[in-house]
Amino acid sequence: MAPQPSGAGSNKPRKRKRHVRSYSLQLPSKPFPLASFIHPFRSSSMQRLVLPTVLTTAFIFRWAVTYGPYSGEHTPPMFGDFEAQRHWMEITIHLPISRWYWYDLQWWGLDYPPLTAYHSWLCGIIGSIVDKSWFALDDSRGYESYNQRVFMRATVAVSDYLIYIPSIVIFTKWYSRTTGTDKYDRYIGLAILLASPGLIIIDYGHFQFNSVMLGLAILSFASFLADRLLWGSLLFVMALCFKQMGLYYAPAVFAYLLGLCVSFGSGGGDEEGMNGGLNIAGLVKIDVQTLVLLGITVISTFGIIVAPFVVFHGAERGALEQLGQMVHRVFPFARGLWEDKVANFWCATNIVFKYREKLSTASLQKISLAMTILAILPFCLLLFLRPKKRLLPWGVAGCAWGFFLFSFQVHEKSVLLPMVAMTLVVAGGVDRDLLSWIGWANNVAMFSMWPLLRREGLGLQYTVLTALWSWLLSLHELPSSIFAKALHVGFYAGAIALHGAELSIKGGVVDRFPDIWVVGNVILCFGAFVAMYLWCLYRMADEAGLLDEMMLQQPAGEVEKERLKKVE
Amino acid sequence: MDSEHPTFNQCLVLATALKLLLIPAYRSTDFEVHRNWLAITHSLHPSKWYLEDTSEWTLDYPPFFAVFEWVLSQFAQFFDTGMLQVKNLNYGSMETIYFQRLSVIVSELVLILSLRRFINIQASPQSKKVANIISLSLLLSPAFLIIDHIHFQYNGMMFGILIFSLTDALTDNLLRSGILFAILLCFKHIYLYIAPAYFAYLLRKYCLGENLFDIQIVNCIKLGSAIVSIFGVAFGYFAAIGQIPQLLSRLFPFSRGLCHAYWAPNAWALYAFLDRVLIHIAPRLNLSVDSASLGSATRGLVGDTSFAVLPNIPPRVTFLLTLAVQIVCLVKIFLQPNPSKFIGSVTLCGFASFMFGWHVHEKAILLPLVPFSLLALQDRRYLGAFRPLAVAGHISLFPLVFKAAEFPIKTAYTILWIMVFFMAFDTVVPVAKSQRVFLLDRFEIVYMTVGVPLILYTEIFHFAIFGSRLEFLPLMFTSAYCALGILGSFLGFFVLYLTG
């Protein structure tokens, strides 16, 4: 594996034993149904149809999910997330900007960052053109009608297709370029991302706009892959300003960017843009220019987005008070360690150790912060020390798992963040192992949201989407390692047993412990999520070449770099 | 078959997943119609089936379908007995919806099996490939999705029986073909429209030999006794208790008007459209306008249609026109009795009855559409004639599912189907052996381009501009547009059939 002269090995990457992740060489191609559906588009005459077809099919299934109930449908007095989103459209179009974060906070007060508020404003304005009564101030609370429902569903679909879908198309393009994946595999990756059930059922079923935040974040990752660091950081700040949950990704993104600007040692550093850099004792080189530009981009993007609140702070309150209220609403630290049952460390181990009874909220916050930092540290360090494009989604996913497992105030829906980030790696080509793990991760995430989905009456959509996903990826085929096999089979058996028991057992034990199914769900999913966290770490270390180094006792870094240069 | 990707079964799984997700979608009054039939057949003695009239949706299908409903009701009682009460009008519990929707999905198995058989009877790998694409196009047809899985009917099962019968005819298994068709008629009498083609073909091919006077007595007896006994089983009981007149009055309600509520896109829709246009220019042409009927065809009620300027059409005329077209193709099939011509004649009989029939439903477009699909890939000329029908036939079904929530799905699905299958058809269809007779190519492109703005107008812009006023306008445009396409397709195919 010595470095080759540059002209010689254009097909070199294929020959490496690791990472030959292409099915397109196999004819006929039928490793799993999803690939089979993309198969007809391999011929050049059909290729221009692949995107329209895949995107339209994805749309049909997404829209078909909207026939199910939404969160809080016909359930006064408080309704649910649907009403929250509708209410924000209502207040943003009727009230001056200075009152958005203050108005009657008991009724679904705005608690998302400003970009969500602007988005709500836009949707509200358009909706009001169709029918004013949908968003009449105060009078429209809990308003539900057929046309309004269709309109609201359409806002989700339009936002999704304007932001999330283009962003994953662009991401798959750049990531497949980074990893040297061919077109067929790239479209398979895109189709896998589109078929991923979690985001569909939460946005189109439960009703939220997660796809906007995720879309902006993924678009920023794509920009990083395309070497457009400033655009990427701008988009990432926008993602954060749409939904604070984007913070799950932030440390990884920060570490990656910092890693690009800082390099160690004399040889082998990333040469690009290093000419005017700061050199400390010949050991550390810092690209000050890029660093400063990144800082300016981030701060000014934040500034522009919150500026309206500062400028139009209103007569009764100052600008600082406005910003303080925004931060206070967006980060509700006053609330407890968790609200609903969620499959993270705190909720799962709470069964044995009652945290909230034995420790104060303040000390719990500190402990949880420390544990989160510890959990995300390996991923951030890896990205910082080896800021390679192909590692980006792994690092981001692992970081998000760390947050999900250990941080404060986690919701069950937050599992979408690590899950979507983790699923992104399929754009770099898939093999059976990767497919089984990613498929499994999505299934676990769906199962972990089951208590919520059941409550909202989305059982049909849950069943169909999960079954379809499992079938499309042939998830009955397990990964090769015996340990992973046992893990997957164990989880599936547990999940099916829990579903079966919940359906068939009534009364008795259930009356005494009404939460028994949810607790079972939490324990099972927590175990699976920890496994996923570790798997991400393992795979990332593998991709980074660390495992090779350890086993072969030779630096694979240079080989890898040579290889990637050729590919790119 | 193994090299075909995606496989038939894979498409089937994907389509079924979509159909399951559509369970909570809009359903028309036909849902209540079938629920009522479940209740009637389950709770009443057969002698009361065709007398019961608590609901306005009385049982108006032939006895086999009633028995089918009875069989379903045996399973329905495990879901919810509420749906089996005749008095529970508009009953729609969650269990009822799931049961009825699932019954449609399961009964479609007949269509699936028939399509599989259609693939299996093909001899060469090339024709298997073609048959595979045709079967997929039917399995995934937007027509079945809209009519059966959203609007609610059991066409998948009915057309499955028809395709079984047609494949039997293709393999010269004529006795079984005839028997299956007789059974089909006892399920749903709309197939009477294509019965003349069956009659002519079976008579010529099965009952007569090479020579017209060489009568195959044994075959005649076999076929005759089979058909008589099938009808005997179906109608015998009702004949015995003297209910045949009552039954017939239910099956053939002649009191309805020329055009159905939504104006099925046939010749009469064009005629009515012309009439509407003439109202506005009649004064300049010194034509008399019958002011009493100005609002008639626009009100969209199931009732009599009368025209303001053009002469009214009596049922007799529609009957004679249909018969005239049918006789032409019957003569042809009598002279050239081969299986492909037979399917052509079935298609044309369906076309004729759709184009000129009395009180035609837009759903009846399936009658020409399904058999024509089986022939569409014979060569480029057939495909050229088929495409306008495929476009217009599907668009004409849009008004059936008129609610806003289903607009995205019906349009996206139809566009996807047209995109994928027109491309797939193009890759496998053989070049025509002779010159094209009909200049359909140009017509086709213009026609399809016009379709896009039309759908946007009828489904979105009209309501944005006029609100709920002039409600008939989009329907009229859709009908006239689709009628034009179907007429073009009909004429193109007619020429191909007669000259080929």
C-alpha cells in the first residue's frame, strides 16, 4: 500500500480491501429491494428520470402519511404540537415582533429560536390569504377544520421539499464524490435517506418542521464537503436559529472547522489556505485568516437573525431584555432533567437510582453537562485531529448520540438528530453491514417513539413505514459479526415481544404498573442506543484509519490522504 | 423473469404499503353503498335482498356480487357487528373502515394472480418482458388506486376475472374463457357492454369450424350448458320466487339521464360542451334557445339532461350508435377470428359503449382501458393510440376524488405513472411493421402539454379566481378535454383494428 505515482491508479480505491461498497458491479443487481427499484435507471436513457421518480415516490408516501391524525387532534383543552405551530403562525402575523416571546406564554408560548418564528410568520401570512379565520388572534385557539388541516400539512410538505429534500440531494452528491461512490450507489443512498421513516412520521404525521432544521444543517455539511466553509457555517447558524436542537451537532461542526484551521507537526498538514497562517514553535500552525472569517460569519449571521428583536424591541422593554427572554424561552433550564419518558441514560437508570429525589436540579445539570462532554469528546477530538470530509457525518452523528444519551431535557423526538445524521453515511456507498446497522438504528428510533405515536393514533403509519423500511433494506439479513447478530436479533425479539404483550395483555399487571410498556421500551432502546453510540465510534475510528494503525503499526494517514486526493 | 428489476412482487409490496396508508383517506358514498350491502346480505334472507330499501343505496349488482358481500360479512362480524345493521346508515367506525378497505386490498389478489398468469402464458423471453411491463402498468394503475382504494369499489377483483378470461382466450382455452366471462357477468352487469365481442368470437371460433356451416355440436352443447347453468345458479333462486322483474328493475334503472353527474368524457360530453358554447353564440346565428334547459347540464345532478340549442338525444340514438360501432368490429372478428383481434374487439366494444352509451359513469373508462393495455405494446402505432387514452382516462377520474387532501396524491401518482411507464413502454415496444396510419404523434404531444395547465386551472386556479361560483366550469373543461383524448385514441385504435 505504498503511495502510487499520480497517474497510475485511477481505479485504485476499488482494490483496497476495506470500503469496497458498491453493488453496481454485480449483475443482475438484487441485494435488496430498494436497490432493485433504482436498477432500471442505470441505463443512460433512463438516468434523467431517476431523480424525478425517486422524489415523486417519496412525496406520495409522505403525503399518504398525512391522512393520519396529527398531534393533539380533537383533544381540547390544550391540543398538541399542531396547535403550537398554528398558534405561532397566529401570533407572529398579528403581534409586533417585540411581543412574540412574551405573549400569553401559558398557551403554547413561542419557545423556538427566531427563524422558526419568521417561518411561522410566512406560513401565517399565506394561510391568512386563503382564510383569515384560521389564524384570527385569540379566537382561533384550537381551531380545526378540513381546509386548514390540508393547508398546514402542505406547509410541512413545501418546507420539506424546498429545504430538506434539495439538501440531501446535494449532500449525497458531494459525499459520494468525497468517498468515490458511483452514481447508482449514490441514488441508492438518496433513496435510503428518503425512505427513512422517523422524520416522515414526525413531520407529516405528528406535525413538526424538523426537516427545515435538519435540511439547513445537512446543507451546511454539504457546503463543508464542497470546501465552502463560510457558506457552511452560515447555513449551520441558520439551522441553530431554526431549532435549538441543532446544538447536538454544534460541537462536532466546531471541532471540524477548528481542525481545518489548526494543524500539527511540520509535514502532512492540510496545505490549502495555510500560506499566511500563524506558526507556533513549528509545532502548531493556525490558519488565522479562515478562523477570523468563520468567526465573523457566525457572529454576523446570528446578529442579522436576532437583529429585528433588538431594533424593534418595543417601548416597554429594552433590547437586552428581549434577547434575555428569547434565550430563556429557547433554553428552559428551569425545567427538570427530562419530561416524558425517553430512552436516554437518565431515564433508563432512574429506575434503579432516583436522581430527582437525591440530587438538586443544579447539581444534576452539572453532572449531565460533564457526562455529555465526556461522551462527545472522542468524536470531537477525532474530527479536530483528522478533519477529513468523509468523517464528518460520523462525527456529527456520534456527537448527537452523546447529547441524546446524556444531556438535559431530551425529548423522544430528538432521536431524529443522531438518527438522520447517522443515516447520511449511506451516501458513501453501502455494504451489508452498514445497511443492517443503519436500518436497525432507524427501526430502534421508530420503536423508541412508539409510546408517543401510539398516543396520537399513528399506529397504522408506524407499522407500515417501519415494515416497508425493513423490507426495502432486507433487514432480515444481519451483519456478519456474531456479536452484532445477537444484538440485532435480541432487540427485534424484545421489540416484537413488547408489542405483542401490549396488544394482548390487559388488566392485572398493567393496571398496577400502567407505565410498564413504556419502561420496557425505554430500557430496550437505551441499550440499543448505547450500542449505536459505540458502533459509530468504532466505524469512525475505522474510517479514520486508526484501527489500521493500531493493528499494522504503520501510519495509514498518508495512504488514506493520497487515496482521497485521487478520488476527489 | 429473474433479470427484471424491480420484480413484480417488489412492486406489489410497495403498492400495498401505499394502499394501507390510504386507509384513512377520503371515501365516497360508494363506501356506504357497499357497507349497506354487507348489512343487507348478512342480516336478511336472500328473498329480501332485492326488495330491501331502507337505504337509498339499494342492492343493484347481480347475485354473485351479493353473495360475495355475504362472504365478506362473515368476516366482518369479527371486526364490528355495527356495520352489519341495515338501519345503521352511514356507519363508519374505525373497524368498519379498516375492514372494508382491507377487503378491497385482499380481493385485488384476483387481479394480481390474473396478471401473473398473463405473464406466464407468454412464450418468448421478449414477450414475457413486454407482458411484465404491461402487467406492472395495470397493477400500479392510477385508475385502480383512485377508484378502488380512495373512491372505494372492487374493480380490481372484477377486472382480474376479466383478465383471466382474456388470457384463456389468448391460449385458446375458449370454454373456460366463456365460463369465466359468464361468472363475471353475474358479478357485475356493466360487462354486458363487451359481451357482444365474446358472443361473436366464441360463436365463430368455438361453435363453428373453419367453414361457417361446419357446426361443432359438442362444443355448442358444452358452452351452452355451462353458461345456462351459471346463470341458473345466479338467478335461479330469484326466478323461483318470482323476483326476476324486481331484480331487473334494480339492475337496469332506465330513468336516469344521458350524462352522469360529472359528465363522463364521451361523445355526449363534447356534445353538451358544444351546446353550452352555442348558447352564447346562438343569438348571432339566429338559433332558438330553449331557456327551460339552460341550467340543466350544468347542475350536475343525477337526472335528465336536456340541451338548449342542439336536439335532445333519446336513449334509442345512443343505443343505435353503440350498436353500429359494435357491429363493425363484430363483422371483422367474424372474418378474422384470432386472439389478438378478439381482445381488440373487446376493447372496441368497451370504447363504443363508453363513447356513445346512455348515462355512462367516468369509472367505465376501465372497460376500454384494461383490455387496450394488453395490446398497447404490439407496436409503435398501438402505443401511439394508447397514450392519449392513458392520459385522458386517468385525468378524467380526478373529479371522482375532489377533496383538497387527495389532490396531491392523485396528481403526483398519475404523473409518476405516466412518466415511468411511458418511458418503459418506449424501451420495449417494437417498431411498427407498416406505415403509421394516423397522425397521432403530434396530436399526442400537443394534447399532453395542454393537460398540465388544465389540471392546474381546474384543481387550483379556478377556486382561487371564482371561489365556489361556476362550479361546473372546471368539470366541463376536464370532461371536454378528456373526451377529446379518448375520442382520438378511439378513432386511432379503430383504424388500426380495421386495417391491421
